[in-house]
Amino acid sequence: MGKAYAKIEEMSTADLGFSLDDVRGRSLNEVARMGAKLVLEVAMGEEVAEFLGRNRYARADADRPGYRNGKRKRRVQVGSGLVEVDAPKVTGALLPFASEVLPAWKRRGEELEETIVQLYAEGLSTRDFRRALGGLWGDAGLSKSSVSRANKTLHEAFSTWRKRDLSGEDVLYLFLDGVYLKMRVGKSPAEAVLVAHGITANGKRTLLGVMLGGRESTDSWKSLLVHLEDRGLRPPALVIHDGNPGMARALKTVWTDVPRQRCIAHKIRNVLNRVPRAHQAELKRALRKVFYAPCLHEALEAVKAFAAKYGKRFPTACGILARNLGDCLTFYRFPEMHWKRLRTSNVIERAFREVRRRTNVVGRFPGETAALTLIWASLEQDRLKWRGVQMDEDILRAVVKLRKEGAFQEIDLSVLDAYREAA
């Protein structure tokens, strides 16, 4: 852009296309759009001059054929709003002219990138693609070949991603969850899409696996875990999951010694579903004392208090609390700074809401790969918003030690024994 600014400094009012009088009385946004239009058009003009090796009106060289051949309107979204610019056209050159200032697919920068996943899904036909883009693409339109290239590019990206080597991903915390989606035409039932993502040794989030599971069965989850292992993933220090029985059995089969953390949000919900609505707020406060205690000892004291207070009134709720409660308290063994991230699988649950929104827009897919590609792209896009965890040398050393030694622990939950059968 430096050449464009230098060129503008040399231009007269006539060259600019507007004067000070044209600017007076206009809003700041309008003036900004006028300036953006000017800078873009001048920059593209300089690009053409460099591409052709000569300025406007200069005679063509036999070694550098090609000439300017009019302009075409391009609509671009800039910070101050939508701008229509005159993009130069070049004919007769040995190579096609491609602007780096305003590439063919550049319209709204980040906004276009955020929309591309939905556009892909709607790209079942050229008409659908144009409908999805609407005013975003203005009058530019899209050809069938453009749609085909977009679909092919995304399919190839997903195919490469799902086969990528995971041996370099030092995943400490692995999150597993599934989402049921209608992916086929007609009255076919919703199918489970199994998702794995993790937090690495540098505290960053990474998406690891997206697989169609049919149902969340033991065999389906086992297939995903084996698939991750085959790609080089080492056993993590902790697996966080929602308590799905098939998933729990698969984990015990594939990673016998890896500790598990069941999502406390699911546990709290399940307990509260067994008590009258009028008492739910009260029990929720009591459960928070269990799962948000400052240490494991106080959490177990809160379990005893819960059983003593509500055991006779709500034995079924106490039985639900007792079921696999030890797996809900595993996070207490890990660094306190990470507890907030390890207690629940809420991050992926929120991402699933966005996935459902996008797939509901589509309504149907041409095939399994198209559906999985959209889901992967939605999650991968959402991953950029996921917050990781703080990781310094002491914290990392503690987590690595737990992974080496195992974080399974014997927790005395005998106070709940009387209620286990009630659930």
C-alpha cells in the first residue's frame, strides 16, 4: 500500500475524483469510505502498472504483452461500511492478472471467513450458494466451478486434518462428547457425531477427532479412541466426559489406567431432576458445596452433610449423587488453577449449539462426508474462541507426574451406600 499512498500525495483534485467541497457536510463514515475506495483503486492501478511493466497509455512491449481492458465493479466491506470500487481488468497478458490488494475471494475479510462454513453447507447448488451469500457477494455471483472448487477444497482440508499425525500433540487433558444431529434425507433418526478435543502441554486447545458414531455405543467410542491412538496420540493425564455409559466402558477398555473426570454439570442436572421443582434451588446450593469446595476434604464433608440432610426426604436424588461420584471428584487431584476447565465439558457443549444452528440451516446433506466436513469446520472455527489454561513449569511438572503415576484415588463414599439402590 506504500506506493498507493505516495501516488495519492502526487494526485490533483481532478485525479482524486472529489474535492474538499465534496467532503464537507458528510459523516465521518462516509469520508472514510471515500478514502478507502480511493486507496484501493490507486493501489490496484499500481499493481496493474507493475504487472504490465508500464504506466497507463504507454506503448506495449512485445516481451510484455497485455493491456488494460476496462473495469468491473467490486463491492468490499471495510471498517466504515460497504464500498464499491472499480477493479481494473487486464487482457492479452501471458499470465492472468490476480490482484493481491483485493483477491478474487476477498470481500469482507474476517466476516467472510466466519461465514464460509455455512456457505459450504449451502453450496449444494450454485443457486443455494448465491442465496446464502446474498448481499455479501453483491453482483459478483458465483459459477458452478467456483462452488465445486470451494467444496473440493474443504473436503480435502477435512480429509487431511482427520489423518494428521498426533504424535507431536502432547495432550494432557482430553475432552470427549457427542452430539446427535439429523444428517440424512427423510425420516432417518438423528445420528451421533463423536468429538475429541484436548488441552496440550502449552495450555492451548486443539481439536483432535470428529467421527460419525451412529449411536454413542461402546464400540463407537472405542473406534474413536483407537483411531486417535493409531494416529499417534499418547494417553492423556485425564479424560473429561459427560458420563455416557458406552464412552465410560470404552475408556476402561482402551485406557485402563487413565483417570476419568465426569462432567459435574451433568451430575448436578441429573440429581436435581429427581426432586420437586420447589426444592431444586436449595439442593443446587448444597451440591455446589460438594463440587466447588476449596479442597477434596471439604467436598467429602459436604457429601456427608448432603446425605444427612436429604437422605430420608430425597433418597433417589442421593442415589443418583452416589453413582460414580468418585469420578466427579477426580479434578481435585489436579492443579487448582485448572479446576474451572476440568469440572465440566461445557466448552464443547457450547460449540455444539453452534453446530446445531448451522446444520439446521442446511436441513439435508448430499452425504456423510459433507455433514462431517461442516461439523469439523464449525468446531475448528469455534476452537479459536476456546480458552486454554495457564501452564507454567511447576504446574506442568505436577500434571506430568500425575500422568505418570496415575490420578486414581480411593475416596470413602460409604456414607452414600444406603442410597445406591434407590437410584
